[in-house]
Amino acid sequence: MKIFLLILGCLSSTSLWATLSCSFSNTALDFGNVNLLSNAPIDAMGTLGISCSGGAAHGTVTVCIDYNGGSGGMDISGDPRSMLNGSSALQYNIFTDHARSVRWGSSTIVGSNPESLHLTLDSGGHISTSVQTYGRIYASQTLLPIGSYSSMFSGGDTRVGYSDTYSNCTDVFHHGHLDTASFSTHAHYAGSCTISTNPIAFGTLSRTQHTIASTTFTVTCSNLLHYTIGLNHGTGEGVTDPAERVLTHSNGHTITYGLYHDASHTQPWGDAPTNRTGLQVGTGYEQNFTVYGKVPLQTNIHDGHHSDTVTILVHY
């Protein structure tokens, strides 16, 4: 009798499936100190960092990014978004391109789409990259009050979906992995002022009585900005008193004159704190001021053109 021994070997095989995992980090979109009186667009940039691992070698990952309104809110159309300072809203938006022509969308905005990226992993199934975000504060907001403006993006305001299976953002958000990438937008409006001037012309001076003249200038300061206005001593030599300024001829001859707050010529206008205007409050609109000039009677006046250059100083 022959006995056969059959030995069966069982080979166990374990399949290792890679699990894709991505993380996202956003820098603040910080406009810094802004000057809204310039009445021009103001730009800033931020960065969205993306890091993925655990994917298939040389595989493709689709990343879909929704930016909604943030705590500042946005128009129903998605334009503009807003940063808030109390109840005041600074209008701006976030764009995908340097030219600021394509707004960063969201699947929650009618007629808009989230930004989609298709990233190729390396041989180890990894990728680390970044995407720029482009911000722009819109012009024509000169009447906004000074202060700090901000909007916070967190939770559903920065919804991020990613998948190495789906390439359509609708599918990615429904069936892929979901994450967030919080960030904030900031702008500080410290305030500024602009000045528009007119000359003061005394004309032909009298040799028998004093000569008076006046002119106006405008100051436009940021809404709610406190300021005072002073006049320096001009270009005449040795002037220390705003009531005894100097008009100078090219040959060196001089004529004494003064500049005043009032038509009675009793309140000299200089740049010492006691000679400036009282405290003013900006409105974002032009504010008009009148300066009154007086050339007292002088018997030693020489013929010819005499002039002085006085600088208006706005302190805020």
C-alpha cells in the first residue's frame, strides 16, 4: 500500500490601499494701511497652501475651493464682498488672477463656481504646492469713516473638497473629502487729507491806507478724522510772528503783511498750536476755509512785484 501525503500550502496576500489625505492653510489677505481718499483701487495678495499625501503614484487630485462672504458678508451676486468696521462696510473682492478679472466663486453663489485645481502627485503619492489669492478694495469709497475693517472666513465660508476619484466639483463636494481653510481679510484706514489752494492777491498797494485781501482753500479729510490747520511763516527771512510776514522783491526789498483767521484781522494765523484753527472733523467731503490778509500802511514801499510762499499744514 502506498501512502501519499499531500501537503497544501496557503499563501496569504494583504493588499495595501493608499488613503489620500490633504491639508490646507491660508494666510491673511492683509491690505495694511489704506488711503481711501486716493479714490483708486487698492490691492493685496494672500496664499493658500496645499499639502497631500497617501495618493497613488502620479495620480491626479481634484481640489475644489469655495470662498463665501465671510463675517463681513457679500452681495447676493458675490460682488462685492465686505469688510466691516461697526456698521460701515468697505467693499472689496477676492480674485483668482493677478489682473483681478475673475472673482473667486462659490457653489452657493448663483451663476458662480468654486475654484478647481487638478494636481498631479509625485511618485510617492505626495504634493506640496500653493495658490495665490488676489484681493482688491474698490475705488469710490472716500466717505467711509476711519478705523479698522475686517472679515473672518471660517467653517462654511471656506469649504474645501478634494478627491482622487472625482474630477467634477459637484461630485467632489458630495462624495469626496471635505475640509476648511480659515483666513481673514484686514484693512486699516488711519485717515488722510488733501488740500486745494488759491493765491491771495493784494493787487496794487496803497500808500495812504492799509490794503486787505482774502482767499479760500479747501481741505478734504477722511470721515471722522480730527485735524487742525496751521500756516507756516512763509519764505521771508527772519519771520517769527504770523502778523508780521514778509513779501519780498527780487532786489531784496520787503513789505510787511499778516494772515488772519478773521476779517477783523485780530487773530493771526500761524502754526503754533494757539495760532491754528480749532479742532476740525473730516467728513470725506471738501471743507472750505477763508484766510484774510492785511498789508498795514507803510511809507517805504518800493515799486515792483513782491511775493511770499506760505505752506498750509494740516495736523491730524
